Amino acid sequence: MGLIMLTLAGAAPAQTSEPTIAAASEPTIAKAIEAAKVDTTAKPIVSSSSTMVAGVRNAVTSAATAVSSTVGNLLGITPKITAKPDIAREVAWLHNSGWPLYALVHRYSNLASAPPLDEQANCIAVAVYHEARGESLEGQLAVARVIMNRAASGKYPPSWCDTVKQPWQFSFVRNYQFPYTNQESASWRNAVAITRLAVSNAVPGLANDVLWYHADYVAPSWGRRLTRVNKIGTHIFYRA
């Protein structure tokens, strides 16, 4: 598990250890629908084909309007970078239809059927891969949200890449450089999917004032000066 470190007065970076790679589950779309108890009439709409049929575009029209009008408010400011509208609308529709997180990740982990990440979103995916690939999907989404929250807070650099690369914040970064990422792995595909979901702003996660976390096997002094919000897997999350 990775460790995010906050530079407060006199605080020194804590030790980290290499994350353990968890085996990724591979649910099928049919299983996802069954597990979520989605009406069977939705099956043709969310087929495993990379091309969405016309029905889903009609079905998400009202949801798309709501998402587009609120996406700028979810973080408290207008996001500088957002998901492509079709992805955000589809994620909102699927989530509102009852799709669980694992099914959404399975859908958007198909690198060939969704738009590639831009440079900024790719930085989030790299951070999720190195910081949380051994965590649950909920824990990975929480790490992605912390990065987005930081960039939107005004307390950290305003871009996602600069936030991730800021010195003494993410322990896997060395001299503003990312280590090797195995982009052929299931862990990377999951990280990309988690990033797509986080950027869509359509899946509930941490509140926008949660800016810090650390692994539970360390006890940094700055943690005592913050308010503990939640523990997801081995990561403990905080707000000021």
C-alpha cells in the first residue's frame, strides 16, 4: 500500500512499503446486471459492445442534463478537467440504475472501448496504481478522490499531475518522476477504470474536504491534528 504524506510543520515523511498486488475480479456484464438486479430490459442497452446503442443515449438524456449542470459544483469549484460528456452521462445512468462499483470498473477497464486518458487523468491513474492497487476498489476510488480534492482545494497545485508530483506528498514519486508502471497488468486496467469513474463525478465517494490519508501501519504526528473521516482497507482518511 502506498502512503500519502502531508508536509506540516516539522513533519518528516513516513516509511512506506511496496503494495501488494491484489487479483482483479473479472465479472461479466451479465453477472453485473444480475447482481445489481437491473431490469432485464436494460441488457441490450449495456451490452459488452464498445458502441452504445441509440437506446442508452435516449435513456440518459435527463441524467446527462443533471450531471452537466452539477459536475462543476461537486468539488466546490469548476473542475479544470472533466470526463468526456458521453462517459460522464453513461456512468451516471448506469450508477443510478443500480450497477455496483465492481461492474462499473469491469466495464471501463476495457482500454479499447473507452477514450484514452489525457495526461492529467493519467497522473491520477498512475497514483492509484502505485498507491492503492492492493486496496479494494472503494479504496482505490478514495485515493483518486483525494488527488482531485487536493487540486480543487486551493491548498495544493491546481493540476492533478502537479498535485501528485508535489515533493514529499506521494512516496512513490522520486524527483518528479514516476516509476515503471506495468500497463499490461489487470491492476493498471483497474486504475484506469477507477480514474474514469472518479473524473466522471458520477459515483459517490469521499467528501470534497478530505485531503489526506496514510497507511494504518504508520502513525504520523500530523494525523493527530486532523479529523479522521474513514478507514478503507489499510488507508485512514482525514479532513482538517
